[in-house]
Amino acid sequence: MIPTWRLRAAFARRLSDMYGAEVPAYTTLLEVSAQVNDEVIGKHGDAGRLGGIERVTAERHGAIRVGTPREMRQAAQIFAALGMRPVGFYDLREAAASSVPVVSTAFRPVEAEELERNPFRVFTSMLTTADRRFFDADLEGRLESFLDRRALFPSELLHLAAQAEREGELDETAAERFLTLAVAAFELSPEPVDRTWYAELERISAVAADIGGVASTHINHLTPRVLDIDELYRRMGERGITMIDRIQGPPRWDGPDVLLRQTSFRALSEARRFREADGSIGEGALRVRFGEVEARGIALTRAGRALYDELIGGPAGAWPLRFPRTERQLAAREMGFFRYEPAAGRPRDGQRPPQDLPGLLDGGWLNALPIVYEDFLPASAAGIFQSNLTEEGTRDRTAIGTHYDQQWLSEVLERPVHDPFDLYAAQQDRSLRQAREAIGLPKD
Ligand code: OOG
Ligand code: NI
């Protein structure tokens, strides 16, 4: 029998093989990432603090975009078969200057052991067709009837997914069938694209056309993880692959790595067939698949995140002055999430451990091990969407937006949408209670 986590690892590997065969620059990205990771691990003994080399080497995130609540629910079913749960609600309609007509969540494992086995995650976005700032009632109606007619996921795939979720495993034959159908559902379809319909949506937003202008979905990028993203950025340039002009997320500095730093290369122009207005089939090209790479750091608490959000919007000089300079400060100011362990080898000098966390850390009673950030950043996500936008698109800033929120998404998915802060906090609190007990303190 193939348990859930093996299905997840196999799915991630097969998607990676498929993407590598179709998008050559992705293979270059993998090569350079692997080189950089080997070198970093070779040079810094403690590079594995934010994830062992095996995990990091296999680690990927992908992104897909769907059109309707029904498609979103079906995607959730497929990811549930892989042990991936919806975490976080991202409203990219509001994200900074570059608003896109989607709301999103990330499907990922939520337990530490599962993340360790394989942390594959998929950022999944849904077109907000009812948002009048982007789509008028007439276009919404036509979009909905187009989307209602298509089936992104065959029913055999959905049945196997439900079975895998229910039973926590599949036998080998069923697993093989499930993986084949699942990978196929995320490949770029060779079906001709309706030129007029695609162009109409593209005038609103390239993302609307990418989602609602074709009859299928596709993985639009697959992102490896790298331990030194500045070095990777330099080397990709040397290999002649032009990345966007910056690395998004926290600045490079000599303090602790936090959250997520990402950079990408622009969407590739790929030959596609089009159905012309007169019914004939013509040639053309679309830019819908791109490349991205990321470095992951320590997860921040709500307080840490609030400071991050404040500083990232402000002048660059403020960051080194105000952001905690060391892991110790991040932990003591309760701005970063850590797993706490009783320190081995503390001398038995008859002292009693203090009650407070800074005292326990300074007195050498506890060690703090960073908890890796497993999620995404809305500003960077909105930025990556821009990688395949050729034009700004149009929107009416005065019209009223429909209310899409985490509660709404949870009802659509018929599953709880986890709050990322709660997940990190639960892991930290559990470890702290156990560590306090181990050194003879009351649990809290
Ligand atoms: C998803 C963009 C979000 C990231 O890394 O922030 C994302 C998309 O372009 O569909 O993948
Ligand atoms: Ni991404």
C-alpha cells in the first residue's frame, strides 16, 4: 500500500519531471539550486537548521489557478489525498499596487512530521468573477457559463482522491492511476484557445484570460528552494537567464533569515494553437509558464509580522535598526517562532531555572530551534502574478467588491482553512510546555 505522504512525494517528483521536460529554464534553475545548496551545506555546518539537505533538495511549491468555487473544492479534494490542507487566505485583489482578480490559499501538510517527510505545497488561486471592480454582470454571466461547461478534473481522479483521503493510502495500481491522472490534469493542454474570448478577457486582466480563457488549468511555476538566493541570482545571470530585477521579501542582511525571499524569471513565450473567429485553427504564442526560486527563513509571530510589514514599506535604513538582529532577540521579543528543547549538558550547579523565557535562554536552560516559514507573502505573490502580465488590465476602482474571505473559502471547500499563525504557535507552545516540564518547571 502507498500511504499519503508517499503519494505526495511521488506527485511532486512527477510534476517536477514533467515541468523539466517542458520548460528548459526550470532544469537550469534546478541545477544551479542544487550546486548552491551543496556549497552552502559544505561551508556552513549549521545550514541545516532551517531544514535538512534532503528535505530542501526535494522541496518545491507549485501554483495553479481555477475559475469557480466548484473547481476550488475539487482541487482541495485532490490535495487532501496527498495530505495537503488549505492554509491561509490571501486576497490579492488588495495586495499593494499590483492587484489581481483572485483570492487564494496554499495547500500544504500541516504537521511537523509530514512537512519533514515532504513539504510540497501548491498556491491555489480562484478567479473572483463576482467582483464588479473587474467584471460586469454580463461578462460574469458569460464567464460562469464557460467555466460551468468545463471539467478540470476527471471524475475518476476525484473518486480515487476521495478514496485516498478516506483510507489514508491506495494500493499500487490505484496509486499509479491516481498519479497519472493528477499529473495530466496540471499539464498545459494542447487544445486550441478561442482567440476572441481570450482577447476579451485579456483586456480585463491577463490572469483572467489565463484562468477563464482556456478549458483547463496548468501548473504555472514550480519553485525549488535554495539556501543562498543572492548567490543563485548571480549565477542565473551568468547563465544568461534574466531574473526580475530584484529579490522580493526581506532584505539581505547579516541578521536572521526570516519568512520568505523569492525571485523569478519572466514567463516564456510558448507556441499555442488558436481557434480563429471564422472557425479555422491558427498559430500563436502565449506566456503562461514562468520560473521562480525561493529561500525560506524563520516563521514570524503576529508581532514579528506586524513589524516586518511596517519596515518593508518604509525606508531601507530602518530595517537593521529596528528588526531583531539575532535569533536570541527574535525569540526573547516573541517575534519569531521556535521549538524549545532542554539544553543538554547544563552544569548541575544547584540553581533553580527562572520562570521567564529570556531568563531560560540566557541561563542556558533551553535551546531555541527555528521553525521554518511554510507559507507565502501576499506582496510577493502579487508580484509573481506580474511575471506573466503584459499589460496592467482595466478595473473600475469605484465599484463595490464582493466579500470573499477566509470564512467564505472554508464553506466553499467544506473544510477548515487553517490559520498559519495558529499552526506555528501550537507547535511552539507544545515544545515549550514539554521543555519546561523536563527541567522541572510547571508547564505554563
Ligand atoms: C501564484 C503566485 C503566488 C508565490 O510564490 O508567491 C506564488 C500564481 O502566479 O498563480 O506562487
Ligand atoms: Ni510561487
